[in-house]
Amino acid sequence: MAGVSVTFNSPNPAPIGTIFKVTAVGSGGTPPYEFKYVSLFGGQRQTSRDWSSNPSYEVQMFSATTVKYEVWGRSAGFVDDAAQATAAFEFVATPAPAGGGITGMTSSGLLPPRPAGQPITFTGYAEGGTKPYQFKWLIDSSVAQDWSTSSTFTWASPQPGLHNIVIWGRSAGATADTPESTTTLVPYLILSTTTPYMTAIRFGPITKVPNPGGGTQVTITVNGEGGVPPYQFRVVEGGVFDAKRVLRDWSSDTSLTWTVPASTTFEQLEVFGRSAGSVNPQGEVSSGLAFPVP
């Protein structure tokens, strides 16, 4: 490949919540080309999307910031993790206009794959616009739950295969059947299986005691229902819009003790569970836990 350039397929700069998209165009060398997208933070390169014949890349930005990128290109048959040609570009997300519509959306719920028939509850979250928000849920381009102020949607797919789930959001008072912002979940894989799966996570009492070195020492206990014991649990710290930190990866231990810094007044956890023998990295069920500290 002798050269690569990018074409912007979305406004740039644009308000937070925008889905920014570019398409790379290669020249010279031997098609079909492959492209890799790399972001630059503090002078360090991080892979945003690895090598693919798909020339397009998109990302939704939820904060007012500028992110610098490079697209790498290589010819067919070139297998080294190195660029034969590069092009630099940046996405610029600007603050939301005062009084504007919803400027960003995200969601939480069990990640795929899931067994057929398992109830999965998703929760939509929005920023900007006017509350109370309204949400609409679409599965495979069909309406699964029409406009409602309820931010949750429960789905139990009987049909194995890949499914596309899209959330639409609009502000209070909006009546047009169009979204002010959307979120598309990862292609959702439903498995064809009759293997018992874990159905719920139960929490025991929470203990909180002062830590001599500062902060609060917190201990939680967990247990499961359904599926096949002994269960395994994974505990992640952080709210919906917060950075996540794994407190403990998959383990059959049903209790966990850690220290919460003195600066933290409210702790939020997401606990994932799976049956004995399961290797699903996303688990079979999850449950949130939030409590004040100390």
C-alpha cells in the first residue's frame, strides 16, 4: 500500500453523544486492503480496532474532549503488525448546547452469550436533554418495547442466534417517533442449550469497619440460585458512568474484603455469577449492589 486517507462520515466537531465515523481509503499496493485504528493518549498508542478488511470505524463520545487517532493500512498478504501507510485524524466532541436534546446514552445488562429463554434485564441511561427521559427498544429492527418512561426492558429470547438490540432515547415532552440519541448493543448471541444456568445472586449482610491505615474495610458475602453449584463470582467496582475496577476475578470464594478510600462516600458494585464448570467470561447472571460508606 502506497498511501491511505480518511473520509469523515459524520459531523466533526460535534456535540457529546455523537457517533463519530470515518472510512479509510487506500491506494497502491495490492487490494483487498486491511486497516487498523489506533488512538493516542499521552503519547502512547492503543489499539482501538485491530486489523480488518472493514475500512470504517465509529465511536460514541460522552465527554467534551479531543481524541487523536491514526489509521494504519496494509496490502493483501502483508501479515506483519505494522503499517505500510498511515493517516492521522481526530474526533472533537464539544459541550452539549444548552436546552438541547439527549446527548449521550449507554446501557447495562448481562453481556452475551446467554442461553435461550433466560430473562435478561437491560437498563438505559441518558445524559443531557430534559428528564424524565423516554426509551424505546428495538430487536432485529422490530419494536420490542415502545416509548415509555421506564428505563428497563426485560427480554427472554427463545430463538438462538445473533440479535441486534438498539435503544432510542428522547426528552420529556418529545412526541416524534424519532430518537434524540441511540445506543446499539454488541451483536447479542443467544445459545441453544438446555444446561441449567444460574438465575440470581443473593447478598448477605455488609460489614464496614474503620481501617487502621485509613478508609473503611468492607466485607460482602454472596450466594447464588439455580444453575450448578459451587458457584463462581466476579466483583467489579464502579457505577454506570465510572471507570471500572475488578476487585476480584472469577472465584468460588463467597466473601470479599477490601478497603474503600476515605474520600469515597458511596460504593457501587456489579457482581457476576456463573455455575460450576462454566467458562463464560461474562457469567450467567449479574446484580448491582450500592451502599453508603462508612
